[in-house]
Amino acid sequence: MKLLKGLFHVLMVIILTLVTQVGGLIWILVFGYFKYCKSNWILWKRLSVFCVVYIFSIFTIVPIAASIDNRKMLPVFHETIRPHNMGYVLLCRNYVRYDLYTVLEDVSDNYRDSKYNGLQLVYLDAGFPFINGFPLLPHLSHNDGRKVDVAFVYKDGTRGSHYNLNPSLIGYGVYEEPRDNEFNQTQACEDAGYWQYDYAKALGFNVDKDVSLNEQLTKQLIEQIQSHPKVQKIFIEPHLIKRLNIKNINTKLRFHGCHAVRHDDHIHFQVIP
């Protein structure tokens, strides 16, 4: 029984560290305290304490500590920037370096204009709060606070032009598929043996089929990002670059390579090191 309990704790520490970076350490501290005090509390009470301590830590201690490592938590409740859902916040996947934070503020400030009618910049995965090189799975490159994924701008054809929508429950995996007359990069990558290129489709639950891409505002968003002097690269699927007629300024628009995954469900960009 002791062996099984030990394996359970090891497994939880590994999973929480991989998923949240800080959760494994908080688990060790909380359950280590119970062990030290020889508490006879049953498991659900201990888990409740862990959840409370975890929530408290990620909203108070972690942001302060992350600032020492030149990282800042992206806003949760903000006029022009918000997460796609609270999962990105609760899993500590919403940290960026200060220079990238400034870029996001600069880009989103355009939405203060009345013509955007309450539009916000919606972010997806960014980075963890600590340690360069620590992987933000399943991404290959979100490991230094200089990269962030932001959502396309969508519209609702049945209820009018409602902003800040997304057809995907998690923000990924509902693609803007290439049309018959457009180059199909996905098929080219899969034909070359890169089976993982399309894997997010299995995770992208389409929760609102009436929502469609707002091509005009998505183009404007990409152009705003591209025009910022601190932005180094933008990854987006080739057929969307052509469809939206986006000019490639200073070759910032790049193809990410078949070893990565599709980018016709979000915009990835990164700042100059």
C-alpha cells in the first residue's frame, strides 16, 4: 500500500509539472506538510486544500516570482486582451516576457477604437512562468516567453456580428480548410510522412458551427502584428496568407515547417530575442 501511495504521488508530481510547471512543487509542499504533521485527513480534504493553495499561489505568489525572471502574466480581465478560456490561466500557460507583453498591448490598443465595437485580442497558449527551455507541451517552441498564440477573429452569421467568438472549445483544431483552388499544405505534409501535422483536429471540438472566420478583421489583426517593429516571425498557413491577400513585410510571415502542426486555426508570433 505504501508503495502504491508513493507511486501515486510521484505520478501526480510529474503530471502537474508537465501540465502547469508549478503544480508539482505545490503538490509536494502541501502533501509534504500533511506528512510532516501526521494528519489523518482523508484524501478529498487534502485535495481540497491543495486546490485552494494552488489557486492562491498562481494568482499571488507565482506572478511576483515570475517577474524576477522577466515574465509577466497576461491579463485575465482586461478591456482589450483576454484568454480564450480560463484553462490557459489556471494551467499557468499565459506568461510572456515583458517585451512581448508590450507588443500585445500595442496591438490590442487598436481595439479601443469605437469601430471595433468591443473586440478584444484573444490569446491561447503563451508560455510558463519560469525557466527558459522548459517545454510547453505539445508545442515545440513555446519555451522562452517570447512566443504566443492568438485567435483569429470570427463572426456569427445567424446572430449578427458578435466578436470574441471561437468555434473551438479549446481554441485549437477547428481549421480554416484550404479551398479547392488553394494549395493544401496539410496534405503535402501528411504525404511526406508528417502524421502529426493534423492531430489537433481530434481535440478541436466545434461548439458553434454558425461561427465563421471574419476575414477582414483577421487580416487587419495579422497586419497589425506584422507591422510592429519588435515582431520577428509570424506563423500562419500558406493558403490563408494568399486568401487574405496579406503582404509579407520584411519576410516576417513564415511557414513553420511540416515538423510542427497546422496554423490555420490560430496565429503564432514571436518577438526578437
